Amino acid sequence: MAEMKRGANVALTREIPGLAGLVLGMRWNAGAERVLEDSLVFAAVLCGADGRARSDRDFVFFNQLASPDDSVRQPEPALDGDQEQIEIDLPSVPPEIDRVVVVLYVNESPGQRRTLGQLRSCTIRVLDARDRRELVRSEELARAFRDETAVVLGEVYRHGGDWKFKVLGQGYSKGIAGIAADYGIPL
Amino acid sequence: MTPDPATAAPRPDLTFLRHRARPRPSAPSAAAQFVAGRGPHPQHPHPAAPAAPAPAPAPTPAPAASASLDLSAPAAPAPAAPAPVPPAQAPASLDLSAAPAPSPAPAPPRQRATHRDRRLSAGQQQLLTLKAPTVTLTRVQSAIGHLDIEAVCSPEVGDLRLGAAYQLAGGESSTVQHAGGTRFAPPASRRPVIVAGHDEYENLRLDLRQVQRLERMAVYAFSESRAPLRWGGTLVVTTFGGARIELPLEGLYEGTVAVLMSIYDLDGELVIRAEMETISGDVREAARAYGYDRITWRDDRLPVA
């Protein structure tokens, strides 16, 4: 399937009847930047109609592997050749959740500042959880990164009775703190 | 009604039920006692501390799953008595907390969790005292950014220096301190979990990306010259979200070494607890008193490198 550019969206459940489980796969290449590689975190935020998380439990990442309802999970380890993955079971996403946003950020570790601009490549793709088949893939997102330390990669969102996926690639120079402020994640 | 999990039909459509179990909230456990500041850490009792006068052991209502520490209990409390489920809720949101674990026979009304699970929100300030000795960070607060610990003390206190005894998940155990010790935990690591520094004040910094490598640590203060300290000032813990946990240091008995605070990773959540205990001896005795018995020592202050 063709690469999706920033801003492009696809009507997943309308085009693929019966699609219930998604896997969002993250692939990046940090080259020789080991500190950057070790500091990257892939996470998902469950957002209500106001675009904000209900509580800290709506942030799914390595230290909180599932949302309270288990609809969004981070499997460890990731499969399918992805570095990190987020699984979404669409029918069990609570009705008040409007979208699931996936983000990548550089954890601010003591004394070591790295940016996403140092990434050689960074793409996100969507798989069908049933047969692990790739449905769509984003364009190369790394080229646009400069001194950002976090990026909202894309979102899976309700549209009418369907679920759509959109590539965002929205960078944040304030890192995960900036994303937390915009999406209401209590830090 | 929520069907009885023992007799309910299997739900093959819910794939995660086949391979993921959700720990059920357990009755007040050793961990809850610890969080309440009334008992030692379940896995790491510190021998020096006299056992707190334990309340008469309440009859345990059910065989509690002692292995599964579920501190998230307040967020998803198990109803004491089967409450009628409003039918409107049933189809869309499945009450997974009840489903997977076969629950024991209906227990008598459960004693409400007695621990005060104090939490912290961004920008907030919390005081640790001996009556309210603990604060628990959320899993998000425990694993994003870094956690800073700073001894805000004036020179009148004396030559107070800060350090920490630690144990990592792999069992590795030693100390970090800026003054005359090893600054990084683990030593010579490219990616230290703890860094000891001295800026305006003595400080320790935790890399929370690696919080899962940390099992526990005990923050101590000592006099570099071994002259008794005139305890004062405040130990300040600052979260990545800007919240502050403050532990005033007045009130310690005179001495040259004291264990001020301990930090435990309990099921992904960092529990920060005031210890405030002057120790006779030096850093070695302080570490031993808190159960860091895997450290080998060069002398009474520094571990074998």
C-alpha cells in the first residue's frame, strides 16, 4: 500500500470490513546514537471528546502496559520486526474515548540531551492484528525533525461509526512535557 | 449482573483474556502496611528498625494473593458486596476487573484498605512527616523524565553530604555519593540509573527511563569530617512535573550519619518514605541497618569499588 503523507488519513474499518484489532508498529534508526536509542519511548494516549486523557491511567507505555479497560496495550517484546508496538482492540475501546494518539519521545535523562533530529529514519505503520499484514505505512518522518524531543506520530480516531487512522508527525520542542500539557496527561 | 466467572461461558472473542490476567485487588497486605508507613518493605525488612507495634492481625478475609501487589486498588475497588450493575453499562464496558480471576467464596465485607495512599499532582507540594511518611507516585510520574533529590541545607548544619545505598533489579548493590565516593550507579555505567552531584546543594538524580532497573534505594546524609551535624534544612524531591516532596531534617538525633528517606519500586510505582533515623557508626552501618547486606566494604564509609 502507498505511503501516507503527514495529514493523510485512511478509513480503516470501512475499507477493511471486520477489522477489529490493530497493531501500530514503530520503526526507527538512531544510527550510532546509543544514548538516543536508549532514551526513546513509544507511548499511546487515550483521549476523550475534548482531546484529553481522563487520567494518568490513559497513558500506555513501558511502565504501564495497558489502559484500564485493556483496549490499548503495549506488548513486550514487539513482534513483526518493529521496535515497539501498540495494540488496539477497537470494540473494547470505551465509548467516551474518541481517539488513541501515539507518540514518540526522548526521555530527558540526567545530563544527556538528544533530539529527534538525530534520527536517520522514523516511520509508523498499521497492521491487521489477525494476520499481522501491513495495511498502511507513513512516509519517512525523520527528515522534518530538527531539535524536537517528542512527536505525535498519528492517531486512530472515531469518524461516524468507523475508525480512521491519520498520520500527524507533529513535533514538540518541549518534549513529552509539551505533549502532556496538550493532551492532559498528569505528570 | 456480572456472570460468575466460575460458570460463565468462555469469551473467545476477547483474545486478551486468554493470555493476560489482571491481578485482583488484595486485602490489606504487607505492601499496604509498608505504604502506610506501618511496616517494613515486604521483601526488605530492615533489621535495625524496631518492629512497629503491629495492630492485632485482622482475620484475613480471603486467601490474599500476596504475590500480586496491586496498589492501584483505589482506582478499581472491588465492590464488597455484589452490587447490581446498571444494565446501561454492561454492553459497552466490560468489567474486566471482575471477570478473569476466579474469586473465592463471597467474603465478609472487606476491611477498607487502611493505608493512606497519598498521591501527588503536578506543581503540588507535600510534606513528609513521621505521621504521614509516604507518598506514592503514579506509574507515569515514576517513569517519565528524572527525579531529583536535593539536600537544601545551610552551612550551619555542617559539612553534610548526601548519598544513597541502592539495589538494582539484577541484585547489584552499592552506594553512590558525590563526596569521595562513586558518582554513578551502577559504577562506570554509560547509562547510570542514579547520578550523585553537587550544584548549589548536594543532590541525587534518577533517570526514570530506567526506573525498572531500580529495586530500592536509601538516601543517607553524613558528615564528611565525621563531626556531629547540627541537623536542619530540608530534603527536597522534585518530580518531572514540578511537584515537590519535602522532608524537614530537624528532629534527627545528633550524630554523624542518618538515613533520611527510602524509595522503593513497588509494581511500577515509586513509594517515597521518610525514614529519619540517626545511625551510630558510619555509612556502612546505615546501609546494613536498612538491609543492604549485599554490599562489601572497603571501610566504614566506602564499598569495595
